[in-house]
Amino acid sequence: MTVDLTKSERETLKAIYRHSKGGVEAHTGVLAETLGVSPGTVTATVKRLADRGLIDHRPYHGVSFTESGRTESVALIRRHRIVERFLSDMLGYAWNEADALAPSFEHDLPDEVVERLYVALSRPETCPHGFPIPQLGQAELPELPRLYDLEPGDEAEVAVPGSTDPEVIGFLETLGVVPDVHVEVREKHPFDGPVVVRVGGYERTLGEKVARLVHVRHVVRKGAA
């Protein structure tokens, strides 16, 4: 891991990864909103990252990763997700609280400590939100499909981003649609209609917009061997 990056530079790298999937360039205005800082602050941070060879920045266009920058950003996401797991599994924080707390100290931990936490946690496969923890040296994260991408009869396990609106998280919890839970799609109404899923022995209905906020992994398609 690059040792001379500041906390703000590391958080910016993670934000760039989040907003530059599928070859799309991340824009400084969007990064500023995500990070809760001014566009000028983001521009200055982006320039420093570009000077380090971690990103390419085209003024008035956007930001994209170099090969080393993408690997670095995935390593930072790995660190974040391991610390989240520690906060959740060992300290008892709720899965949606761990995401907010992790950045307050994750950047201060030596790499060796992070890896010892990973081992002490029995090498977890996912963070408390249900997203995969990348391996050391991994340069890309798998893009998880959305719940709304599934069809009737499909089954999967739920993952919910930490950036999800707290009111939406509260609603999902009342339905039992929380990270790692198993769901089966029972119905999917046409023309962007709602989705009916079976979870915990009950059938629950999610509107199209909410179903697009929920990710899924380990998808088993209807009729698959």
C-alpha cells in the first residue's frame, strides 16, 4: 500500500472507484458531494493523486485510474471492509453503523494489523453489508447485480450499500431484506412495477426504485443446474 497518502487522499481514491465503474470517468462535483467537501478541495486532492501517478485527470472532463491507482483503491476498499467486519463482529456495531465509523481510524492502522484482524475474523468473505472483501493485490471488484435484475424463480443473497438512505435501510429492515439474507423472487410486475420476494418465510413487496438500490450475490437462476 502507498504509505504517504493522507486520509483525504485515500477517501478520495475510494470515492473515485465508486463513481468510475464501467469505464465511466468520475467528476469532481460528484466526488465533492460524496466526500462532503468543496469542489476546490477535491480538485486539489485530485491534482496530488495525479502527480503521484495514481489517476489521470482531464480538466472539465473527469477522473480515471491508472493501473496502479486502481489496485491501490481496491486495497483501500479491502482495508475498509475488514475494519467494518471488526466493528460489527467483535465490537457489536450494527452493519449500517460500521460503515460510518470505519474511516475514523482505518487509515491509521498498519497493514500488518489489518491483516491480523482479517485472520482473527476467520478470513471473512464479505463485509457487514454483504459485499465481497477483495484479496491482496486484486485490481478489480466484481459488480454485483441489483435485486431488480432478477426474474421470478431466481434466488440470491442480499447486499446493501452503506451509502443507502437511512430511511430506506429502516424500511428494508422491517421487511427482513438485510445483508446476507436469502431471497427468492416470486413475482415481478411489468412496466417498472414492484417485485415480490420471499424472505424468512414471508412474501414482501418492494417498489422498483428500492429494488434497484439492493444488490445481490450468489445468484441462482431459475432452472439452473
